[in-house]
Amino acid sequence: MTRSNALSMMPVPPVAARVGDTLDIVATPSLTVDLDAFDANLAAMAKFAARHGVALRPHAKAHKSSAIARRQVEAGAVGVCCQKLSEAYPFAAAGISSIHISNEFVGVDKLAMAVELASHVRLSVCVDSLPQVTALGEAASRAGVSIDVLAEIDAGQHRCGVTSEGALLTLVDGIAAQSALRFTGIQAYQGGLQHIVEYAARKAEAERTAECVARYLRALEARGLRCGIVTGSGTGTVEFDATSGVFTELQPGSYLFMDGDYGDNEWTGALRWHHSLFVLSTVMSAMRPGAAVCDVGLKGLAVDSGLPRSVKWLDGSSDLTLRYVSANDEHGMLEAQNAPDADTSQVIGKRLCLPPGHCDPTANLYDEYVCHRNGRVEEIWPIDARGLSR
Ligand SMILES: Cc1ncc(COP(=O)(O)O)c(C=O)c1O
């Protein structure tokens, strides 16, 4: 037998789940989506945006899955946002015809992707500097494509975006000088507000952001420039931004999954979200009283926004309440709450549902969502933009 024949006969790992499986036989760790909760979140945001007459362009970086983006567009979204150009490719290939890159980019590799994408979809991008505008305009012109351009303003986050009305006007003049670019509006995303826990404080800060955006809009209007699109917002402030009178388009992403970090926010307004994303894990060791170990750590669970806030038994078959206390590469360390001497050996082999602290980087760790209703797998959605971060 030749070496290449031997290699082609090598077994490959079995699939994690099949449609029709129950969650008690799905491989662990797996990233699971509770479809009842997911559908409710999907419909609530679509209805909310429609009721307020604002466009919904959800952020696809939260889920990185064209199967989900298609559902968002079917529910009324005008398209999706991507944070990176390479991330946009699977969405374009899946037929999402309007994609906004909600981020600045520079370099020949990025320009090549921008003009390629613009020849397949309606592409809009963010800019905040003249060299970026010039390079983009020249690349688009050479490629014979046109690109919608939104000038990003710093609405208080102090990340990207121009920091004065004068700088915005200079940038808009630079865009107008490029025949292959169309100035279509501004982006004002204020990420720093999304996780302000207290509802009233979050609302007050969102109102201050809207005032800041309005100042920039007045400067444009004074020059006879109207913005077709004013885009921004996230799950935490969407409720306020929709009624601000300045935003025409909303970019929330996490609302579909409602991670632990967002779960910590106070939701006393009109919108309520349900946790739909859980990492399914198995307890695989419990050698010490009051402690146990499960099979998901850092490689299956992003912990930048904290550890899972709760540990739920898949089948409710144990009375023991566990806390997820630390993550190693491939192990999750669990402790019995208020029961340091508890005999935990009874839970070896039992399954847990862990809500991730932060959905975006957790989704980026998996190849697929195992989607179930009442514990039975209905669909498996590839996370086809996973790892596409260029
Ligand atoms: C530019 C931009 N828009 C929208 C979002 C979506 O925010 P969220 O997932 O908090 O709803 C983000 C998230 O970081 C973002 O960076």
C-alpha cells in the first residue's frame, strides 16, 4: 500500500450531531442553539425595527453564519454588517446582496477584497482618513466598480472615526473627489454604552450619543449635504437609538443569542431577549468532594466577558448546583455551590448547558451550530465565516 493510499484510508472524526438526534447523544462540547428562543429574538428585533421605521442591518460578526444571515434577511433585514472584508465572502456567496463593512481597512490585500466584493454585492464601507479614501477610490476606479462610503464619526467610543465636524467635511470632500465612490452617510457606533448595566444610565448615554451625531449632521446640512444613511447601534442601545430621530439603520448582533454579558444588563424597557446559545458539555471527572471537571475550557468557551453565569443540567437529573469557576485549555473546573463536601461522583457523565459570557468569540471557536427544539436537533448550521478575520 502506498503512503497516499494509507492516508486516504485514515478515519475522520465522526460528525457531532445529526438531525433527529436528542441532545443527550450529541457530541460534547458542541455549540447549541435553542430554536424557540432564537426565533423569538429574531422576530422581536425585526418587528421592533419595522415598528419604528428604521432599517435593520444586523451584525453578522456575532454569529458568522450565512444560514443565520439568510434568516435575518427573510425576516426583513436590509442586509448585514461584517467587521472584516474576508468575513463578508461566505455571506456574499450565500446571496446576501447588501453588505456593510462597519470598520476601516488599509493595505493592498484589503483593497483587492473590497473591489472583488463590490463586483458581486452592493458594498458599503467605513472610512475615517483621506489616505484610505484615496487608495479605495483609485482601486475601485481601476476595477470599474463603485462603492458606497460611510464616514465614521467618533461618537464617544474613542476607537475609530473622525473627531470633529471639520474633519468630517474634509473627509466628505475627499470622497466626492473619487468618481468610483459614493458618499452615502455616516456611521456612529458607540460600543462603550452597550453594557452599561443600569437601564436609565444606558438610556441617558445613548441620548448623549444621539446629540453628538446630530451635531455632525447639522455640519453636513450646513454644507447642503444630506445623509441617506446614519448607521450604528448595538443590542444594548437599540431601543433608544431607534427612537433617537438620528439613526436610520441599526446594527445589533448579539440579540439573537443573548450572552452572559448582555444578560447582566437591566432590561426594563420594551425589549426582552432570551438566551438561545449554550455550550453543551459533559462532566468527565469528579475525584474530589465538592468539585467536578467538564470537557469544555478555553478552546470552546470565550471567557473575555466572564465565565458562564449559570450551569444548567441538560436533563435536570441532579440536585447539585454547580458553578463554573475556571477554564483551562480543555477543562472546565466546577464547584458545588455551598456544598464543599458534596459527593460529586454521582454527576460523572452528566451533561451541562453553559451560556457563554461572550457570544462572538465563542461562535468563532466552532464549525457549526447544533440547533434544537425541546432537545431534538432540527438543523445544523455551518459557521462558515469562522476564522475569517482579515
Ligand atoms: C461596529 C459595530 N456595530 C454593531 C455591533 C453589534 O453589537 P452587539 O453585538 O453588541 O449588538 C458591534 C459590536 O461590537 C460593532 O463593533
